Amino acid sequence: MLSDPSRIAAAIARAKAQGRGAIVPFVVLGDPDLDTSDGLLRAMVEGGADALELGLAFSDPPADGPVIQAAATRALRAGVRVDDAFALLRRHAERSAVPVSLLVYWNLVLQRGVERFYGECAAAGVDAVLVADLPLEEATAALEAARRHGVAAVLLVTPLTSESRLRAVAAAGSGYLYVAARVGVTGERSGVEAGLAHEIARIRAVSTLPLLCGFGIAGPTEVRAVAEAGADGAIVGSAVARRIEAHLGDPAAMINAVRSFVGELRAASGRPAQGTPSRGGPQC
Amino acid sequence: MQQHGRFGDFGGFYVSELLIPALEALEAAALEALADPAYRAELADLLTHWAGRPTPLWQARRLSAELGCKVLLKREDLLHGGAHKTNHTLGQALLAKRMGKTRLIAETGAGQHGVATAMAGALFGLPTTVFMGEKDVERQQPNVRRMQLFGAEVVPVRSGSRSLKDAINDALRAWTEQVRDAFYVFGTVAGPHPYPTLVRALQKVIGEEIAEQSQEQEGRLPDAVYACVGGGSNAIGAFAAFLERPEVQLFGVEPAGHGLDSGAHGAAIARGRPGVLHGAHSMVLQDPDGQILEAHSISAGLDYPGVGPEHAYLALTGRVQYLSATDDEALAAFTWLCRREGILPALESSHALAALAAGQRAPGGPRHGPDALVVVNLSGRGDKDLEHAWRELAARGWRPGREI
């Protein structure tokens, strides 16, 4: 398998070289409004994020739990359009080299036009796109457009994904694989589902892509558990959104809270010295 | 997946990877069960002895006289539970049993699908959770109480428009969380494959009975069939037997709410664009970005911004003609059927009757001539709508004893 040239994979490899898992915080673009959202992107970078996962607000996000749905609703109520989200992405790319993965629902891509959407992603410095409601069978157009525009196409694997399907997903995906740390929708849970280490090993056996874990990563404890299970990093969404929610009406406090939370996650991301180093990581 | 679940370009399964194993297992179980004489016999027995099939095809004499064509009412309102939904909840609950699932999840709009799922849950001893928009909980209280009597847990959904689309979002989430043990009993011919195909297979008994009863009573097939369309389960059920019989005209009736140009309606085919909602590519009411718009209809069961993918396809090919009826027209048809035939229809079904009436009273002359045999699928009864309809009628200045 070819080594992946994406900046995301490189960022994950850099974290690994420092003996830690990558920290990838997630926010919905435009939550709670455009200006504050821009401040939150800066804060996550300042807090030490290795990459950012950023969501386009969608009105009907069934793969997300109530906290992320509330974040999307805030952005939409603030009048945030897809154009505004792309503008935020461009501003981030102009000032920061921290790579960005974009999380979207397929209807937003479809309405903009698949070709145009991926072209705009590339122009806005987006490194990877994950479509939450696009399984491999429906993903042909997305995979082709992503390849044409040099954007990584991130796919999701779960503890329920069969062996044969896992191989197909691993072969089609690029950038990294998004590993659902548990069965369910996005949201915080205390602890990480037992068997994650086994799950990581199962995926490593068929893929050399970096593995980022999401779903239910509530804070430093889970970040540490994910690193100990052998993943290359953690994606933390609902826990960040809850800090936004807790400081609505006070943007400065919100931005500080998110910055220091990302810092805590980063501090917890070191692997234990005797931890099991993962096999076959990115060769960038 | 063994099939793609496509109707032309519509359909498919746009869901999180997390749900794929569950949809694969459901598809495999459904294909196997529908081909198994034992499953079909058990379902037929339940439909006959528990649910009361076949439902009558009633020749509505006073309606016929007023509308100038022979009107036959397919009485799904007489099915146990009070609507056609029982056809597909029995079939799906039986599948759940077969698959070894231990609980049922469902969404509901008007509450009819929730009631029918709760009844099936009680019958099969499966704990049942029904997600229902908070707005619908308010306007369909009798059905909430019925679900609770049958032992189901009713979860009010407070997100988004607090109606059917949000109930589906929450039911999908709950299913994703409990996918190992729970069976999602889907309430219409929308959603990801295999639901549109499965629900159609369980509802097509309506049209098969119409064909048989029409032959028996009138010596021929009907000339036209009308059915209301929200997600479109009763309509697909009524149409399926006639899709290959081009001499039978088919009319789907969408909710026009305050009017098709008011922005407050649920007419996804008339005013929507192709898009993806709840796992299927179909016609969807949406803004230019692709954000899903809130629908409006006086009837909770039609208050949905999408429509089943097969309907989108049938509209595109022209096999089915899609009309619409406003809130006012539906209310008028609701009271009219009460007074002319002694039948209290659901507000949903009243839309189908309203569209037929509008076509017969059109200034350019009636759509159907005096010899035409026209079936209206009366998908459900209106007891659940009493309080809501009473308020809506009062707001329009209606008093008991008056026509509207």
C-alpha cells in the first residue's frame, strides 16, 4: 500500500514521533456564531491540537447525539450557511498549518454538486472529508471526486464491521480510518468500550492507515485509554461542544475553556513508556 | 447488501457505517421470510383473525351521487388499530421475532404507526419504545394514551420541528445505540433500503384486495385509485397491484397545508428537489444549501418534508399523478364524509377524498365520468383527530349542525 501524502497523516506521524497520540478536537463550523467560531478554531490550535475535525451544520444529523445536534442547531439559528463555513475554513488555512478534516452529511454535498464541493474543499485547504451518512456502497462519486481534487476520503469502521467489509473499507479509504470506539451515535461516555485494543489490532492487520478513535471520548481519561489501546489519536467532539454550551453568551470564557480543555487532552495523550507501539503506522 | 434498493435514481441506503450490518441482516431476513410459506401463512392468519382482514370495499352511494362517479371506499379505517399501519407492523414484528430481536423501536407522526407497533409489541411480548414529536404528542393525545395502554414507552422528541422528521432522527439514533438487540419497525415506505421495499411488500395487500373486491362486486378493475401521501405507505399499498395495469389511473395526494405557494405545506413531490433525507435519495423540501425544511400539514401523519423514494420515481415516470389538498379542503372533506356516509375518516385520508372531490367539481368539468369506478383508500379512522379537528373547525367559524 502506498504511503499517504496527506497532511493529516503527517501530523499524526509527528505526534507519534513525539511518543503520543494525536489530539483532534471537533467543533461545528459557525457554532455558536461565525466570529466566536473563528476564535474557537484559533483556541484549539493554541491548545495544541494536532489536527482539527470540523463539521458543516446539518439540520437532520441522525449519526450525531444530542450535544452535536444542538451545536449544529445553534450554527443554523445564527444564520450560518455553507458559504460561511468555507470562508471560516479559508481563514484557518491562511493562518495555520494545522490540517483539517471536514465532517459532512451527504445532502449538503449533493446540493452543492459533488465536483464543486470537493473542489472548494481543496481550495479551502481541507485535507480530508468524512461523509457521516455515506457507506462504501454509495460512496463511488465521493471517492472519485476526492481523488481528483487531492482530498483524502476518510471512512468509518466500527466494532460491527465484518472482516470482508473491513478490508474493502480499508482499501478505499485514505488519510486515516475513523474508528468508532463504541457502537452508537456521537456523545460522551465514561470509559472506552472493552475490547478496543483488540479492535485496533483487528484493523491494523488489514490497513496501514493511521487510526483515529472517536465516539464517546469524554476527556483526558478516555484519550489515555485510546492511546493505550494502540490507536494513533482521538477525536473529541461532544465534550468540546458541551464547553461551548456551558459558556454561551460569554465568548471570551468559552474560548478560554476550549483552549484549556484541548491542552488537557494534549497533556493526556502521551503513551505509557512500555505501551505497545502500533505496527504499520504511516510511513510519511 | 444483496440489493441496492433503487427506484431509478431514487432510494439507496445513506446511513452511517454503524447501521450497515443491521440493514444487511434485516435485508437477508426479509428476503428469506417473504419467500417462506410458513412466515406468510402466520402473517396471513394474524391479519385475518387478529387484525380483521380483508377490509370492506364500500360503495359510497351519497358520495357517488354528489361527485358524479362511482366512489368506492377501501375501508382500512376498519383494520384493527384504526389504520393500515397494522399491515406492516405485524409483518415487521414477526420478522423481529424470527431474527431473535428482543425489543422494538418505532417513530410515529399521527401516532397510528406507534399504536400499531405498540399493539404488535404487546401481542409478541416485545418491549416497545416509540419516538414521537412533542408537537404530535400534543395534537394526538388519544393515540399517546393507547400506546401507553399497550405497554409502550412514548418518548417525546423536542429537537427540530418536534414532529415526524425529528422522531425518525431520534429513532435512528436509538437504533444505532441498541442495534444488537433492537428491531426498528419503520412506519412508511421511506428510509434506507430495505425499508421501502419491505414496507411495500407488507402493504400491497391493500391493492390486491381492491382488485379482487372490485372484480367481485363490479365485475372489473377500478378506473382510478386515490390515496394520500406523506411518506406514502398506504398509497404504495393501494397502488402496487395496479402499477403494471396502465388502464388504472393512480393519484397520490400530498398535503398542501396553507397552499403550495405558502411555504407551509408537506408537498415534497410538488415543491421539493431530489436530495437525501433519512437514508434515502428522494424528493425533499430543502433550502438551497440542502438544509431540510420544516413541513406543515393539519394532519400529523402527512407532516413530513420527504416522501418514499418509489413515489419520487413514480412521479418522474408519470405512472402516478400527484395532486394536493390544502388543510381547508381536507377539513371540509372530513366533515363531509361524516355527514354523507356516517364514516369518520382520519385527516390524512381526508386529503385523498378532497382531491377527488376537487377534480369532480373543477370548472373545466369532472375528471371522472359517470361510469367511472373510483377507489379512495380510506387509510385510517379519525377518532384520534377529534380534538384537533374540533379546534381547527372552530377556528374557521364552524358550529355543529353546519356544513363547511
